[in-house]
Amino acid sequence: MDQLLSVLLGAAIALVGGVVTTVLQARLQRGAARQEYLWNKCAELYLDLLRHSSAQIAHIDDDHVDEQYGWTPETEQLRLDLTARVQLFGSAAVEERWRQMSQAGQHLDYYARENLLEERGDHAQLRSDAYEDPEYVRLSTEVKKTRRLLVEKLRSELSTDRHLNQTP
């Protein structure tokens, strides 16, 4: 009888252990799948931020966007989409750096327009002597700096450098 009880007790312990192990594995797999999903959404968003940053797509809360210079319903929709995605999947630091870069670009564009450093035709083109203007150079350097800071933050959050440096 003691032997049967020992066998039943051993089987019960093994069954409970198996169930607990299965539940824990399922929970870990769900967590890993969710982490992977969020990382993919973040990476996609951050790539879109960089792709559209040269077009000066600004945060939707930025009230200083001048709508008479190239803003269309499509760019407005893109602003809405990027802002919503940054607010949902991005960090507050990324959102702030995006705004800083956008504002620096707007200041540069405004200065270039107001000081006739752009030649308007089908497309605005920078005059060849624009880089002789010290304020234009300063503003241009600020745009490059804010973009570099954004890229550094995006790479940090995605752990890009750490993953690229790993050897299999």
C-alpha cells in the first residue's frame, strides 16, 4: 500500500510539475511574441521617422508649421499617422528629439525663404551661395546635429549596435 501511495504521489507531483512547466512556457512564449511584435512596430516606426525627416514632416502638435509651403492633405495625414504611432509605440525621448529636429528644419527653411537663399521654380532649390551665409550654416549645422541625436536615440532604443556587433 505504501508503495502504491508513493507511486501515486510521484505521479501527481510529476503531473503538477508538467502542468506548471507548460503554463510557464506558454506565458514566456506569449511575452516573447509580444516583445517581438512591439520591437517590430517600433523599428518600422523609427525607420519611417528617418525616411520622412528630410521632408520636414512635423509633429501634429507643432503649431508653427507653415501650410503655404508644400503642405498637402497627404502630408497632413502623414503627420497625423507618424504622431499617433510615435505616441503609441515610441518613447517620450524619441518624440522630443523628433520635434527638435523638425523645428530645427523649419527654422532653416524659414530663414532660407525669408533671406532669398532659395530659388523657386517647380521645386525650391538652394542658391549656390547659401553656404556663405553664416546664419544659414549655423542653422544647417543645427539640423544635422538634431538628426544625429535622433538617430543615436533610435539606434539605442532598438539596440541596433549591440545586435550588429554580436557574432554568431
